[in-house]
Amino acid sequence: MPSPQRGILDRPPEHLTVAALAFIDRTPNGSHAIVDAVRDLVRREVSSDLDNLDPASPKDQPPAETGELGFVDGYDRANLTVTFGISASGFDALGVSADDRPADLVSIPWDQLGDAPAKRESGDIVLQICSDDPYVVEHVLRRVEEELGDRLTVVWTQAGFQRYTTRRGRTSRREGRALNGFLDGTSNLRPRDIPDDATLVFVDPTRVGEYPPLPQPGQQSGYPGSGPTFPGDLRPPPQREPDWCHNGTYMVVRSSSLRISAWDDQTLGAQEQTIGRFKYSGASLDLNDDPTLLNADPAFVANQGDTRVPFDSHVRKVNPRRPEDAPRRIFRRGFPLVDATLDGMRRGLVFICFGRTLSTQFEFIERAWTNNANFPQQGTGADRLRQFEDVICGGYYFVPAIAHRRQPWSWVLPQPADQ
């Protein structure tokens, strides 16, 4: 049975580069040849296989190897993973028929998500490159640029670093803080350890009928007051998925900068009201400011009308925690963004998540909850945290499974219609 790509479930290494790339030859045969070339490049990278260079190498040609990792094969990759995904435009170029495409994959609807990114294009493929050594991460993308520069163009790149931790290479739930200073990832899915969580992350074509339906118009049970209303153009869940998509997953990238000065000037109380948690302990605002309560359920789980955690706080907007909303959770694998520019440090988040759908998970969360001014009740307003964010770039992608667990480049993909 095909297996998920390693970069989804492995513990996040220290360094990330995510790159969106576009095919130059957009014919089906040409695009498939490019994917095969990327496949071979990834094979060499995850095998510590450098190109040959020695004293006899010709001096009148560019060197075969760039050299920042030296010239000896078998070097320490420092837990390198390269995760490969394809966008809707990539499947267009590959000539994959509508019936063979991931059924829930569309171009990212920036306007409907309420975002105005500095770069709207998402490219045809995406590479999520992670390692504990920044040189190893850099080498993968540099090899793409040098060896495949006549076949692929770089649309955008973003770099991230692991959250603060006292133990190199690991981030515990009690140590990992976002750049806004709050503990992050406290209620994330655990698909590696919990089978029910894995079903929310990876596609199983035999279980498409289990996807949560769109909310029906009218009164919604379990919400405070008059309850919410939802946009009328929410996408319905897919009705089927091709068999080859089994154990693949949908990937969202949304990189944004944080207006850090404006955030740091907020009072502690205002910051906590924006997030919905205490900054010191991470406990929900409707509990005590006690580190032992970090993983305790908020009081609003039992009483959705409890306003000690504001309705427009981040934690209530992204996860109302009603039992019927549990199937909408996503697996978050983001990295803090720290970028030195001529205008100063840019800080933010390279948000990355995975799910078995886009329409019933990330997209629903963003459109029906986070940016919906009438959720969880009329006149609530959008997520308070959004006023401090500026979106940079991102996209929607499908990350295929791999045919062989020990060959992370063996992506399972459909063939062109004429093959």
C-alpha cells in the first residue's frame, strides 16, 4: 500500500525552505519529463549523492557540483526530507483528466479567503525542504536552480526556523512558542500516533462519504445566542477521489508577516484577548493561569455562551470545539518566519497544513469561521489576530503518496491520457 511522504509525519527539523516552481514546458510530455527530472534530483539529494568533481575536472566549464557541501558522497543530511506537491495548474500542464485529478483541488481562492498576498501565483509544483542543517536545505533548492533552471522557474521561496526549544531538534508542546510569544500547536492533530487523527489527514477514497456536509441554512445547534450564518458559496465536499490518491493529502501554504511593532505595543491583556489564552501558561482564558491546565479543555466547550474567551479570539474562531466540528480539524506543520531585509527584520509564520480535503477543513475554517463576521453569532467580527497579519504568498497543492517507503521520490501519480 502506498505510504505518506516522510516530510508530513516526521518530526519537524530545525530549518525549512518551501519553494513554488513553474514548468517552462507546459505540454503533458514536457511537464511529465520535468517531474521525472525533479524525482531524480530528489533521489540524489536524499541519498547524499553529489555530482563528481576532482582535479581532472575541466576548467573551461562550470563545475558539476556547487561545492558548499564538499565533494564526498554519503554526507550527513541532518534529517533531510523533501515533500513534493502539485497544484491545480500543475495537473493542467500534466494533462491529467478531470476524473483522475484530486477531486477537491482548486487554485487557492485568495479573494474568498479574505487575503491580498504580495505574490498571488502558486506555481505548478511545491517543494517543502526540511533539515536540521541550513546548508543541506539550501543545497536542494540550489541544485534545482542550477540543474533544472532551463525547465523550471522559481515563483517564490520562503524560509522558516523551528520554534524556540531547549532541546535541539525537538519542540515539545510546553516549549514551542510562536513569534507572538504564545504557546503554539497545543491542540494539533497527532496522525502518527492516533489512527482517528490520521483519517483526517490522508485521503481514503473508500471513506469520502464520511466528510462533514455543508451547514444547512437556519438555526445551528450548539452555538450561543442567535447562532451564526455562513457564506452561501461555500464549496461542498468532494463526492469521490481517484484510487491513486490513497494516502495522499492536500497541502496549504500561507506565508504571512506579523506587524510585530503593533503587536508588541499591545497590552498583555489585549494580546491574551486576541489569542484567547494566557501568555504565561497557555491555558484558556476561561480557566486559571496555570501551566498544568495547558491541555485542559476550555470551559466554553461545555458552554458555548461563555464569553471569557471572546467570540472573536483566535482560538474560538479557528476551533469552536463542538463535537460535530471535530472532523474539520487540520494537521498544522508551520514554521516561524524570520527574514532579514533592508527595511529591518520581517517576522511571521510560514503556515503549512495537511488534510484529507480543502473544502471541509482549511477552506471551511477560513471562510465559515475565521473570517466570517457572523460566526459564532451575528456581528462577532473576524478573527482579531488577522489585523496584525500581511499575507506574502502561498497555494493549494496535492501531496501524493509514495509507492515505496524507502524511496521517498517514488511519488504515485496518474499517467497522461495518451499514455
